[in-house]
Amino acid sequence: MKVNLNITPLEQWLPNLNGPLVIAGPCSAETEEQVLTAARGLAEIKQVKLFRSGIWKPRTRPNSFEGIGEEGLLWLKKVKEETGLLTTTEVANAAHVELCLKHGVDVLWIGARTTVNPFSVQEIADVLKGVDIPVFIKNPLNPDLQLWVGALERLNQAGITKIGAIHRGFSTFKKTKYRNAPNWNLAIELKRLIPELPMICDPSHISGNRDLIFSVSQKALDLEMNGLIIESHPDPDKAWSDAAQQVTPKRLKNILSRLVVRHEKSDSPEMETVLAKLRGKIDGLDNELLEILSSRMKIVQQIGEYKKDNQVTILQINRWDQIVNNRVAIGSKYSLREDFIRDIFDAIHTASIKEQTRIMNESVSETQS
């Protein structure tokens, strides 16, 4: 996939930025008092540069609190006037954008539910043509890199160069400790495709649980993300939405104080030499691994041909269960985590199925011709 975007560096959006960008505030704007109380507490935390609050809340089911609406934008304006914090909120359509611009919101973000719909993203892009305002785009609900890139491209083609991504995790049917599976590899792949793209992490939505926010935040910084957007409420347990994943400003200050900001490179020549040697070993092992995978795939092709000749189905669940259980058991002897082994063999199995399907399809084509 080739991606070419015109992106203004994050430091030019926020000239006084020193360290990772931190955006904080309540999930939802509930009352004027709640918004201003949260903002006053957050303004005392030097790392916090933007105040966030949901004005419109896309909810899965009706009859839930769906946001205070335009009135909340007046509260954000008061936040900026009283505390000096810049403000940001989520927009899902052209009407939301127009109201935010009317009330002087400084930064917009497009939520995960909107990113999945190219029509909605294009509607927002069209209304933003000729407007110089930063826009962050959250990843889509499902791990679809093309959708995420497409949303970024639509905004960029509308002339928005102050553009960034928010990694908020992905919906999954698997039961995990997270509300949304981090799938860090997909966020890393987006950074690989667009190295100049500012990316911040949303530990609140990944975690769904305030006790996990610190560890997710540290992981994000260790992966060289440019900042964090964390939900903070003056009384989280009484929040009207997403209570379990919000923290008080006091707790947020504690979380931020414990985070370690590491650097891409070290000034130590000795460390660089050691890393170069270790990376050389990794490169050698990877070459061996690729040779082994090539040999394995050749055997998969032989199996595919044999199944085709004998009219045997491609997928055989019992055999697959045996492979996974066996490899997990062997991996444990080498101190390899079960989830690591399963992820590797899931990928290998998917590739094997595709290859055998190709062989079967060739057989069908030959018969039809």
C-alpha cells in the first residue's frame, strides 16, 4: 500500500509542546459545573494541553445519554477562557463540524463509529475544505487498516494538513482484559506506512478499566506514540457514561508522573554497538526462519495437490486442533507464551488455507475450461 500525505508536524500545531501531547477531560459534558470543575483540576497538570469532552455521544442503543448537544460547546468556550486550555471534541457529521467552528473549538476528532463509514468521513471532509483546524481520526471499530488510511486521505485531500491518528483499540469477540483489543501491530503498521503521522493513544477506551490506564499508556509511549487522550472526571463513579474507565484529575496527575518517556536512540556509542550486534543476530535468525517457512509452504502445496487429487476437503478441524495444542505444549518448554504461539500458527494456518484454496480453484478452472 502506497500512502502519500501532506502533514504538518505536531510541534507546529502546538508550539509550546514539550514531551508527549496529553489530552484529558470527561467522557461526556454533563453539566456546566462538572465540565468547569474537571477543567480546573486538569489545568493544574502541566502535561495537559487540551481539554476533551464529548458533546454528542454515539451510543449503541437508544434511550441512553447521547450527549448534551450544542449547549455543551458554550461550556467548552468557558473552559478555554478560564483555564487557557485548548478544547477538543468528537464530530460525526457536517452539522457537528459547523457548530464546533461557530463556537471556536480548537481541535476536532472523528470517532471509531464514524471512521467505518466513508460517506460520513467525506461529508466532514467536504465541510472542512478551506478550514485550518487540526483533526485526529480514531481507528475504525474493526481492525481494517484500509479504512483508517482512507479516512486520513479524505481529510488530507480536503486540505487538512494538521492531521493525526488516535489508536483506541478494536472490537473483538474474544474475551480479554481489555474493553477493546489493542492490536498494537496494526497501529505500528500505520506508523510504518506514514512515519510523519502524529499518533496518540486512547488508553481509556482500550482499557475500559481505570486500573489498566497506566500500563496501556506506558506501552503506547514505549512504541513511540506522540501522546495520550485520557478520560478524566471529577467524580468518575457518578459519570453519565463510561464511568469505569475514567479517573479523577488527581489520579491522572499520578499516572502521568510515573510514566517513563524513552527515546528512539541513545547517546551512548557502546549501547549502539551492542544493539547493532544483537540486531545482526536477529537478522540472521529471521533469514533462517524464512527459509523454514518456505520449506513448510512447499509441503503445504504438496498436501493441497494430494487433497485435490483425492477429493478431500481443505479444512480439517481435528488436525488443526492437534497442531495448535502440540505447538503450544512445545513452545512452553522454550518459555514462549501461549498467545504468542497461537498468533504465529493462526497466521501460518491462514496462509496455508489460502494456498490450498488457490490450488483447488485452479482445479475447478481447469475443469470448466
